Amino acid sequence: MTHTTTPDDLLAPLVPDVFAQRLVELGVPHGWIDDVLRHAAGLTEPRREHLRACAAVLDGLAGGTAGMPEYPSGPAAGLDFVVLFAGLLPRLRRLEALRRVDPLITAATVADLGRHLAVHRGRHGTLGFDEQQWFGLHITGQLHQVGRLQFQRLTAGTAAAEVGAAGGKVTPEDVVLSVHIPRFLGPMSPAACDAAIARAHGFFAQHFPADRITAAVCWSWLLDPQLDERLPHSNIAAFQHRFTPMGSPRVDDRAPLNFGFVRPDLPLDEQPRSTSLERTVLDVLQDGGHWHIGAGWFPW
Ligand SMILES: CC(C)(COP(=O)(O)OP(=O)(O)OC[C@H]1O[C@@H](n2cnc3c(N)ncnc32)[C@H](O)[C@@H]1OP(=O)(O)O)[C@@H](O)C(=O)NCCC(=O)NCCS
């Protein structure tokens, strides 16, 4: 993709009403818009320059934020990136218009940023953002929310190789779609997932006609086989059944706490036990067991 970010895009935060509207589109709650505006107005020129350098790298990337200049971590840096992503929104809109993507899909996709502000607020009680890597995919047009699910185009061939090793008929040139499950969108019922996958078939055929898509993959704590064993009638189990396992599940006790609990930092015996998932996650850990990131694929 050519370098289309203009300095004006990134200076747009200086026009508060334009910037505020972009923040709304990114899912920033109204109660925090003025805080982010103040943050943007207070960005020093060296920090702004650093963000422009990050933007230039994002322009040249196939997706994600790997390869961006080093940037300080912490809540303030996260908000710097909210400013950056608001600055890059017009660029994404231009890219999606060239692809003839429905602006409603783009709107649903970028509103994911607000979900992560909500997650941060649940954990820390404050305005903050720490998903710069993740949102790099959205803002560079590599990931789309289609109905209940998000789909990320993987073009590097490594996912295709994994699917191939697990018995899938794929070539290294094939595009593989990585499926993600956003929170705050209600249950992931089989009907909602069927509808999203059916819509995504049409979406990718129409907007990415050059892609030869042969498989969908997922790497997730939701694919730990213990969830199927312990919650066999759940939506999570039904979701697992779509996938043929790929490789061996990798131990990760943090993932179910991070995704299944508002305050993953709390001791296990202080966590809520009101749902069957909460009880299952906690029982395994309190009995000395482990959780895993599972991986799976299905033909597209
Ligand atoms: C994935 C997700 C949408 C599944 O929700 P769901 O469709 O309601 O899931 P299920 O129907 O299988 O849930 C079974 C039980 O777990 C509960 N449950 C599901 N997700 C829960 C969550 N995040 N926190 C607490 N309980 C949850 C359900 O309420 C249900 O409880 P019950 O049996 O007591 O009624 C939900 O867990 C979620 O939003 N997770 C965060 C996002 C995520 O994990 N994405 C994948 C990242 S790799």
C-alpha cells in the first residue's frame, strides 16, 4: 500500500470536533471524549513526531504493529495510540472504500477499540488503553468484524503450513482467516456464528477477490478441550466442534482469567463464581490443573 497518511491526518486532533467524532467511531464513551481531547492537546511535539514515525511504519506494514519504533509503555502511551488511531481513521476509510467495503463493517470493526477501554476500566477503574498491537490490525485493514465474529487475513504462509501439518489441503500462497471472538456482543450462539461465517464467505469473495482462502483457524483459550468436557452443552463447546485440532494445546493459565473475569489480578478465592464458566475455570486452577491455548482449523 502506498504511503497515504498525511501530516494533516495526524494533526486533525487539533480540531476538537473532528477528533471527537472519530473517537465516537472508535467506541470511546462520551464521558471520556474530553479527557482524550485534553490528552491529544497535551502531546508534546517530540511525542507527536514519534507517533508520526509509528504511523509511517503502519502504512508500510501488511498488518499489526510489529516493527514500529520503540514506544514507552503504560496508560499514557496507550492514550497516545488512541490519538494515533483516530488520526489514521481517514486512511482506513479510504482503503476500505477502494475495497468497496460497507462503511457499516468498518464502523463495527473499529468500535472494538472502545471494548478495550471498557476492559481497562474494569481492571483499573481508569481511562487507559493497552492493546496497541491488536488494534494495529484493525486500523491497517487486516481484520474485519462480520456479524458476531472478527476475521483476520493471514497471508504469510505460516498459518497455512500449520493447517497443512494438521491435514488441511492448503498451499503456502493461500490466505487463511484467523477467527476472533469479541466480547460485549452477547452469547456466541451457534446460529450467530453460522451467520457470521456465512456472511464472511460473501464478504471476502466480494472484497478480496484475489485471495484464495482455503481454511479458517483459531488460536484461543476457548479451544481448550477441557471446556468441551466440562461444559458440553455450552456455546463454547459448540464453537470448538467446528474446528479440527491443530498441534498440541499450550499451557496458559492466564488466558481464561484475562478473558473470563473482569479483574484477572484478584486471588482465585476472591473471584466471582456465579456462572458455570467461572466455576469451571477456577475449579481447574484451584485443583492444581492447567488451562491451555488450543488451536484448530476448518475448511473455508
Ligand atoms: C466467548 C464468549 C462470547 C462466550 O460467551 P457465551 O456464548 O455466553 O458462552 P457459553 O454459552 O458457552 O457460556 C457457558 C457459561 O459460561 C458463562 N460465561 C460465558 N462467558 C463468560 C464470561 N466472559 N464471564 C463469565 N461467565 C461467562 C455463561 O454465562 C454460561 O454460564 P451458565 O452456564 O452459568 O449460564 C464470552 O466468554 C466472552 O465474551 N469472552 C471474552 C472474549 C474471548 O474470550 N474471546 C476469545 C479470545 S481468544
